[in-house]
Amino acid sequence: MKRSEHEGGHPLRETVIDQLQKVHALKSGALRMFGPMLAEVQKQREEQALPEVQDLLEKMASAFGGHEATTREHERRVKARLRALGAGLSKPRQVGLALAGTLRARLGRIGGQNHGTGARDAFVFEHLEIASWELLEHLAERIGDTDTAELARECRADDDEMAALIRRNFPNALSLMLAGEGLPTFREAEQSEDAKGQQAEVSAEGAGGEPEAEKPGVGVREAARLRAEREVVVLDVRDEEEWDAGHIPGALWIPTDEISDRRGELPTTRRIITICRSGKRSAQAAKQLREEGYETDNVEGGMQAWHAASLPIEPPDGRVA
Ligand SMILES: [Fe+2]
């Protein structure tokens, strides 16, 4: 906290506090909605006979469960910031009650049978949060309150990520909505499950060959930038001796043949970029994950290109095996 700046009585200081209190109210309101919504999704999962719909519900529960934890952390940080500024929460409680009342009717439906409407409302709510953080950030910057501005920026990035996740999942929300109404969930043009199975067998046979160049990957410089800005999780799919010889610091390591069994370790709210030695195995992994609904890109040229570009590896004197 910049005491000299804040306690000097800047005319906008009270406005910053007011905006922080509004954000706090928004977060408190959201936290009250997560429990009932997740319980409803869980109930539907137990009642659901179709495995693909169960799967979607599980993904949804995991994404919203993760965002509940993030929201709780936001609420804690805003509260701590208000305390640091010598302000309380009394005012937002009233604002919060009014706001929560308006939102309850909408958010209460997220997880209800109409998943299409639920996804729409969750998307709108994330943008309400994003706009509130934006206002707070710009306001705080005007009075040089860098701590509040940074808090707003960091939390806004989490809500941006959640909004993007919801957006990517509109097709899934639609499938859930249709399944809830007993209607067919898949596009007519889509292959039948049998045809998909046959195709999976064919690609497993040809796994040693060149991956299909279906989607261009990202270059190592771009990968390094995305990693530095914490926009992605790097997934290294190489074998143990390759990993031990040298890897990207902070990367998630799951060898290709273990990916199926270790799905639970993959992030659901962040884009994944896959890497191997040369970019071939990881292209296959990226393709497979993409087909399962993950947002995934391959790093072209793999660790060989990463190392050649002198990008950081761990240990610092490591090599590409
Ligand atoms: Fe959010």
C-alpha cells in the first residue's frame, strides 16, 4: 500500500474504495451461487445414463469448481485490500444484497436443465466481473494506487480465462441442453460413435508415421511468450530420460502413453501447448486432446527448436536427449 498517496486524501480515494466494495459484493454474490449450482450438476450426472453427457457434466463441474476456488481467492484479496485501505465491507453488503437478488434468478439456473441459457448467463456474469475489474484498474491507476491496479489486473485475467472457457464450450452447453430435452445431441454431419472408434484404431496403427498437419502449431518464441504471460500450460509428452536431460521450467510432464490415464491432471481452464523432442509426438497428442475438447496447440520443432533458440531449460546446463 502506498500510504503517502492514499492517506493524503486524494479525492478519488473514496471512489476506489467504493468500486472495491462493489467488486466484493459481486464476488460474494457469485460465491453463494456456486454451491447449489454444483450440487445440481452432480445430481444430473448421477441421473444421467449417457456416458458422453455424463462426461460433459463432469467437465462442467470441474471447470466451475475450479472457478469457485478462484472466486474465493478474489474475494479474499479484495477484502484484504479494503482492510489495507482502512475501509470495511458494510456498504457493499447492502449493494451486494440488491445485486445478488437480481443475479440469483439468473445464476440459479446455471446447472439447471437449460444448460444453453445457463452458459449464456455465466458468460454474461463473467463479463460483468471483467468490466468491474477494468473500471477498478483504471481508477486505481489514476491515483497511483498500484497495488489495487495490480490486484484488478490479475483477477481480471482469471475471469477473462473463465469467459473464454465458457465461450469455447457453447457447443457442449448446447449438447447438454438438447440432451436435457431428450433431443439428439450430435450434429447430423458428425460421424457415428462406431465410425469414430474405427478411425481411432486406424490412427493408432499409423501412430509412428507423420502426424496429419491439420492445424499449424506455435513457434518456440510464441510459445515462450505465452508461457511467460501464464496464458498456457506447457505439456511435455516425452519419456523419462528425455525429461530428466532437460525440460522447460514449470512444464507439466505426462508421457504420451500416460495421457489417457492422467486426464485429471490436465488444466481445464487454460490452453495447453504440447511439446516433445521434434514436435511429432506432441502434434499427435495435441490432436488427440483437441478432439476431446481441450484447447491445445503443438510447439513446432519441439525441444530441439526451443534449445536452439536459447530459451530456458531446467537444469540450466541440461540438454535435449
Ligand atoms: Fe468469474
